[in-house]
Amino acid sequence: MAEFLKQELIWTRKPERVFMDETKVEIITECGTDLWQRTYYGFQNDNAPVLQTKTADTYFSFTVRTRFESKHRFDQCGVAVYLDSENWLKASVEYENEEYQRLGSVATNHGYSDWATMDIPASVKEMWYRLSRRESDFCIECSTDGVNFKQMRICHMWEGAGEITFGIYACSPENSSFKATFTEMEITECKWEAHK
């Protein structure tokens, strides 16, 4: 096992308000920040902060616990594989209203995003994610307790071969700001078993 925070870390758009120590990262999001490319909505947003490390390891898993004080539509934080503005993968809980929010994931290949979601109660304020890589294929799982993980998505990244970057992100697409806290970040052997 390797601790994510002990790796060489790279910011893509470091936020103005961030706190880091040896156990956690806290991001205070800035309004108008997002990641989305073209599909359906037509707009292109590529200004969310992402904290990542690099690896050429083609088989691994990355687990992170997120806690969020989100309260405005589309506030989100989670796990990401951000290769460049037109090729990335993310998973998060996006706040919608006082009743529900959307647990979902977005895969963006060659400049086009998709969005797969399921509604969960707005009272949920923490979520664990496990991102696993098998060469250019990726699996994202989620958990409410950090022990029992459920599959959210399996996808292929067309530019996901060789060295990649992966880590965490947080953003507020509309006129809001909230605190996102990331802890228990570990890189392990691949926990996404081969299909038999």
C-alpha cells in the first residue's frame, strides 16, 4: 500500500483556498468551476481544480473518503483521472436540492462527456470511492462505509494507455462555495478482479 499524499502531487488549477497535511486535503470550492465537454448542453467547462499523481502502473486501485458540506445545485467532489481537457473520468455526489442529490460518474473521451447517475438522499454527506485501472480500462466503485463497495461504472479511456494522472477534485459550477474534505487516500494492488 502507498499513501497518495506521500506521492509527488500535481495541481491542475490549484484553488485559492486549500489546506493539506499528511492526512487530509481540504478544498474550499470557487464558484463557476466545473468539468464538462460539449454533450447535450453544448458548453465546455474545464476549470475545476484537480490534485493528482502520475503512474505508469497499469494495474492498481486508488481509494479515497470524501466528506462534503455541499448545499447548492451541482456542488461536487470526488475522484478523477484527468489526462487533458478532452480526456478525463470523474465520479462524485452532485447536490441537487434538499431532498436528493446525484451519485454519478462522467467519462469524457475525445471532447465528449457522458453522465450516468442515480439519486440518493440529500442527507448523505460522505462517500468513499475506489478507482481501479486495468490497462486502458477503468472501474469506479462507491461505498458508504469504506468496506462494502458497489460498482458505479466500467469504461474505456481512449487515451488511457501508458502513464496517466489520477487523484481528487472539487468544484461548484454555479454561484456557490463549499468545503470538500478528502482523507484515507491509498493506492493498492488492483482490487478489480479479472472477469472469468
